Amino acid sequence: MKYNDIKIGDKEKLNHVITSEDIEKFVDLTGDDNKLHVDEKYASKTNFKKPVVHGMLGASFISTIIGTKLPGDGALWFSQSLEFLLPVRVGDTLTIFAEVIKKNDKEKIIELKTDIYNQNRQIVTSGFAKVKIVEPEILVSEKTNNIDTKDKVALIIGGTGGIGRAVCIQLAKDGFNIIVHYNKNKTLANEIKADVEKLNKKAIVIKADILNDLEIQEMIIKTLRAFEKITVVVNCAATTIPNIKVQDLLWSDFLKQIELNIKSTFTIIKEVLPVMLKNGYGKIINIGSYSVDKPNAEWASYITAKSALVGLTKSIAVELAPKGIRVNLVTPSLVNTELTADIPEKIKLLTAAQTPLRRLAISSDVAGAISFLASEKSDFITGENIRVNGGQIMI
């Protein structure tokens, strides 16, 4: 019986006739051969005049009713008080009653009133039991059986960027329907949509300025109108990184990076959260930066924002984990995209030479890591930072 199926006032009972064989088995099991229980001659010289059945023999049927009836399978009986009120004899018919009188929802514990009556309707034993309900663990495959792969939906923020485009295609290959978010490049967004549809998956394109809360809200509304759910959100939006010396930095430079990396990410998560909570499942994947681990000079505003994104990801992951929502970070090193096109070739070559795998990351490397985090294979991973850097973290 599941904990949620048990109600205060639920009752069960069972009957048992005490026999000499019961006493013999109890003595064999426990070694308690007290003459008061087994020797008629000895017992005749006491106030009881006849052998008295072991009190715990009668009480043992409380275990029977708990283990087989209320609550039954999964019962962990951990506390019992007992008062032995009247003696029990061989031939007596015992009726064991159990009634639920309290429930502790947080611990999944029930408290039972346990009474044992004889054939004369006299209470011979009375007490209270506490039982924890231990329910079987649900396998990951069972938890996700209700998630039809045909219905998986991925919202890719910044879907027209180098990494974003690779993620759209990879997740479509993985069986996701795709929302390609863009801000300026509608032509490219439609090209990506066509590429997704060639993979026999549905796709829509949605324009939104993610620095505008109202446009984010409208984007989520349009997504839910089209697909009715959002399984995965990948925050791929990026911008060029300004090189600014400390003495030239303004607080507004920090705010620009915080607006993009923190405020917009937070707002997107907040807007998709209700649908994920309703489904009891979801994946949120943010994109970090290797510069948090290996800072570059003149990137203070950018690195500050990306460092904050690590904290945001982990703190939200802790809070949402019990709700079935996983939040993770993918942190690539220098990736060959349009965003890094202005970085001098000398720096790229030097970075590749210093990487154990001797090359720069490409967009499909990052998309591969995101593919794993978006899949059911990563369902026991949350709050993690998956570094895609060719081994640079080891240096």
C-alpha cells in the first residue's frame, strides 16, 4: 500500500487461535522456556493456575497485520509500546486490530493503535505502533516513460549563432522538435528551420530581444502555442567580448554583460519554469566560459558575468532538483565561430598548441556535450559544469 493511499481511520484485523504448537515453535525460536509458559505443574502452583502464553507470542501478530495488511508491503515497523492486560491461554481466539491514528507526510510515517482482544471481547494487549512506509525506488526508465521522444521540445536561445546552430541540428537528430530563437538574422533562422525539417522534426523560428522581459514572455507563449511543452532550454546567446583595460572600465560595461548573461538567463528560466514544473521534468543548459578558470586580461566585465552564471546555475539546480528539473552548465574553450573571427590568428594557433588535443573547439564539440545533458542519459546529473576544452583544465 502506498503512503498516499493510507487515510487516518483506516482499519484492519486478523484472527488466530493459539495452539500448543505455537508455543513450541516460539520456544524453539527464542529459547524462552520459562516454566510459567510450558510447565503445567509449575503453573498450577501460581496464581495463574494454568500456563500463560508468552506475551510476545500474541504481540507478534501485530507484525503480521502491519506487514501484510496495514500498510502491508514496504512497512518498516520501528516503534511499539505494549501493555499486557490479561493472560492468554492455549485455545484462546485472538483478534488483532490496527487503526491509523496519525500520519507524518514529511517522513512517510503512520502511527497505529494496536489492540488484541480474546474471544470474550476483552482487551488482552494494547499499544501504539509507528511504521515508516518504504516505497520501491522508481527506475529512471520508469520515470521517463511518460516522456514520448516524439514530443520532446528544445528551445535554443541564440539559435543562429555558431554554437546555437550546431545545437539545433544535433538536438533535431536526437529527436527534438526545435524552436530557433533569433534576434536579428531571420534569414539564417529560416535556413536552420529548413535543416531541422529535413531531419523530419518540426521547427519554428521566433524573434525576441532577450534583454526585454516582455519579448521573452511572448516567446514562451508562442512556443507553448506551437508545441504545448518545453522539455529543454539551451541558453546559447552570446555577444562579442570587449577588451577594456581596468582603468577604462565603466560600471555600465559590467551591467551590459550582467544583463545578457544573468538577467536574461534568469528571466528565461523563470518563464519556462511553470510548464516544466507541471510536467515534473525539464533540462536547462547554460553556456559558460573557459575564461572563468583561466582569466584573460582586459575581460573583467565578461568574466565577472560568466562567473556569476556558474553560481546562478548551481543555486537554481539545488532548488529545482526535487522537482525533476536539471540545470547544468557547458563551458567551452575558444571555439571557432563568427564570434571569435576577430581574434588574431596567432592567438588561436597558440591556444591550439597549448591544448592537449592540439586544436581549438568547434561548435559540434559543444553541441555533443549539450546533446548528452539534454538526453535521459544524464538524468542523474545536475548542477554540473561540463568543460569542453580539449584538456586545458589539466594545465
